[in-house]
Amino acid sequence: MALGGNPIFNGKNFRGATQAPSAPYGQNPYGQAGYGQSAYGQAPGRAPGQVMDGKTGWAAGQKGMSQDELQDMYNRPAAGPADTGRMTFDDVIVKTAACLGVLMAGAAVTLVVAQGLAMMLMIVGVLGGFVLALVNTFKKQPSPALILAYAGLEGLFLGGLTRILDGLYPGVGLQAVIGTLSVFAVTLVLFKSGKVRVTPKAMRFFMIAMIGYAVFALINMVMMWTGAVDSPFGLRTSVEIFGIPLGVFIGVLAIGLAAFSLIMDFTSIEAGVRNGAPQRFSWTAAFGLTVTLVWLYVEIIRLLAILRGDD
């Protein structure tokens, strides 16, 4: 499972972006002669001194169009991003909603099937989701089918995880959903207000903290697999600082990193819309948001379980 940060713009540089073709040398985009060429109504290719007919010129380019047709053309609204095949915020919202809808459908499956089957589906979800996360991250062009498949597999994983933890600590599943939505809403409001922005200094801190978190997670996983620690959450609950499980501190840090990753996502999406990224990249923007929200949910439900287990 990828650890957040929108992968849409990492090294892609909006590959495949469409731009209006440039005008030929010496000619501007409206078909008129460039500076120093055919001045004062002299047509290109005519001999010096040969004067154009007064009815020709710019209007000749509109030959065959009536005055009403010309006026109707001028009165039409300018083409917006959606009309020119560029990404919009609405595109990202719709695609993200589709990903989350598929994710919730996958989660519903593991919540209603038999316990044994749910555990098998959870394993399939976590492994398949990890593979597709890598595939979608490194693909140069987004694939809606693979992105939706990733969302469905992550849904199987989250549904199984929620079923286990909610069975041990009733209510943590709903609390985690509310917590995830709350963090998302607060982060979006702060970003829209301009009070939180991605700065070089913040990025350096984020990268250092992410490396430290990744190293801890890897060590913890190895120790759990080898049986060095027998706690359900490994070092997170077997080590305490001032009587507080280490997992509480790690969980708060991870939630903060996931929240900052959302800020990075919003920044990337805003840059994509502003720079006229192709509309298809709205799928990858939705994928990036889905990855971050999955990570955020996992961290919140694990922190809640650790806090409940310490009661």
C-alpha cells in the first residue's frame, strides 16, 4: 500500500498535454500577416505595388458566412477547460467519488461474508492493492480500470481490518470513518483558506519523518513476523513511554503525515488544473487521494484500537 502523496505529477510533467499548434513563422494565429509582411493591405505573394481588393483581407477568411452567423459566433461563450479536454476540479471530485464508491462496495463484501472467507479476501485485498498501487504509481498514463480495481481491493482489505478491530473494540470502525472524514474536511478548509501550504522547509521535514516512519514500520513488521514480539501491534504496544504505548506517539505522527500528504495532493491537483493538464489525469488525481485516505483510515483505526486496548 503506497504511503500517500499524490503520484499524478511526480516526474510526469503532464505528458500528453494538448496545446494549440503554433502559428507558422511570420504569421499570427488569426491568419493576419506578421510584422513587416504584407503591410497596409498588401497580400502575401503579390508583387510590390499590387493592391488587394478592398473587400478582401480579414473578412475574406470568413467568406461564405453571413453577418448573423458572424455575430452568433462572437456571442458564444469562451470554451472552458472541460470543452478543451483539460482537467477540472469537478472531474477530480467525480472520479474520487467513483473510487470511494468502489472501495466501500469492496469493504461491504468482507463485512457481510463468513468470517473465514472475509479473512481470505482481506489477504487478497492487501496484496493485490499493494501491487496495483505500484503499477498505478509508475504508469505514465492513467488506467481507470486499474485505479478502480485498486480501490476495490483496498476496500476488501479495509473491510476485513475493520471487522477484526471492531470485533475486539466495538465502535472503532465508525469512529475511524468519522475521524478520517473530519481530518479530510479540516485539511481541505485549511488549504482553501491559504493557512496551510506546501513549502520547501515543510517538505524536508515531511521526507525526513516519512523515512523514519518507514524504517520503524519495517522493523516492527519483521519483529512481528519473526516472533520477537508477541503483541498484536508489535513495538507499538509492547514499548511504553511514561506509561503511554509507543503506538500512540507513532500513530499521532502518522496521522499528521497523512494530513500533510492531503495538502500535497490538493496542491498537485490545483497545479494540474491551473496548468491545463489533460482530463484523463483526473483519474490519477483521484487515485492519489484514495491512497492517502486509505492510509489515513488505517492509522486512525489502529490508534483507536491501541487506545482502547490500553484502557
